Amino acid sequence: MMGAPFIARKRGYPTILGALQDPYCRLRDAVENAHRTIGCSANVVHLVSEKGFLSALRRLERFHKVSLVAMATTEFRTSREGLWTETFVNIENEFTRTHPEPVIAHEFAHIRQHFHMGGMLELSFRGTCPREARKMASIFLMGLEEVLADCLLPWKWRKEKNLAILNLMEKFHEAPHPIFLSVLRATMEPRKGGETFRRLMRRMLEDPLNDFVYKTALKYFRSFCVMRKMDILDLEIVKEGIDEIMERLFGSSDSCEVRLRKF
């Protein structure tokens, strides 16, 4: 689907990864393994320090609040020539250092999904739509994209990555967003992660508002990932899920549109 990626070797990272015998070869091989498994790759893969990675996250505005459990992110740009992608990998993350394949493969899966769609999904809102409702809709759509990307990973890689995320959230005492927790629940066996998963769920449900958000989000994620009755290109069904949450939580009815911007 795409030629081999160019790996941008950032100065100093062999020292950062000094615990590994040959960090450059290890990460280079991981990129190649992910490319071969997913059948797609970024045009450029940047291997960056945690400081550089957090800077990229803020610049790309991928998260409303930068999370310490984030391991990689991908920038998508469109032009007359088509889609250009750059993946940024946090090489100081403990899990990335030991299991880079599932981290990188997940990013490549996002790229493959966009090629499958032939474009990128976008949201538009009516002027009266509350800001918090817009934020929720954006996170919901991002969650759907996360589920579909995870579905393209081999089970072993998906399990390793998501268990690592659960453990890091516990380590850094992060209270997960209900939609993000729904993503993890929909893409891995509930018994995996055991007590850690249950503690995070209890922490998330301390806000009574989150109980409804979680249950509604999980309903749609299960349809996408487990029941396989929906595709993200079924835009009306995606919009239905977003509208249900926005109306029940914010009283904002039919205030959002989902469209595909082709490249």
C-alpha cells in the first residue's frame, strides 16, 4: 500500500536507550515489522525524546489534555499529491523501549484505515452547539478510530499495548476518560488487566455523568469491534451515536454533521 518509511534518527537517542544492546537496529526492525504486518506505513517515522514527543502532541492538538501514557502519534496532511503522514514515537516511554512493534503498528493501522476510507472524517457543528458538546463529539469520533485501528493489529500486539496502557494509567494515577476506557474494553478481553481495569473503571465512574457516557460509548464500540455490524464509513450510524450522547448530556439535538474529506 505504501513504500518503506524513512526513519528520522534523532540525535542522542542511542544514549537514551542505552539499556538496549543496539537501539537503532531494534527500532528500525520494529518499524519494518510493523510495516510488513499492517501493510502500510508513515512516510516518515520520527524517533524522539519524551520532551520532543510532548511538543509534537501539543502542536498537533491530538489531545485536550496531554496524557503521560501516550506513546506515539501521527500527523496527517493532505495536498494535491495525496496523503502525507509523519509518525512520532516516544522512545523514552518504558513500553515503547521494550515492545515498539505494537506501538508503531497501531499508528500505521490509522494510516491504513484512512487509505481504506479514501479520506479523513470531519465533524461540523451548528453555531448553537455548546463547546463541551463539540469536545465530546470529537473525542467520540477519535475513540471510534482508535477501535478500528486496534482491530487491524495482531491479537498479541493489541493485548500487549493495551495492558501496558492500563498499567501506565494506574502508575501515573490518571483518571481515564469514559470513552477512552470504552475503547480499551471493546478491544481487549475484559478479564485481561484484572483488578487494574476494575480500579480504573471505579475511578472513572466517580463522576455520575460518566456512567451514561461510558455505557453509551461502549454500546457503539462493541458494534464496531465485536459484532462487526457497522463500518466507520456508515456515516449516518456514526452520527446517530454522537447525537445520542450530545442530546442526552447537553440537550443539543441534531447539531453535528459527519463527512468524509477525500484526498
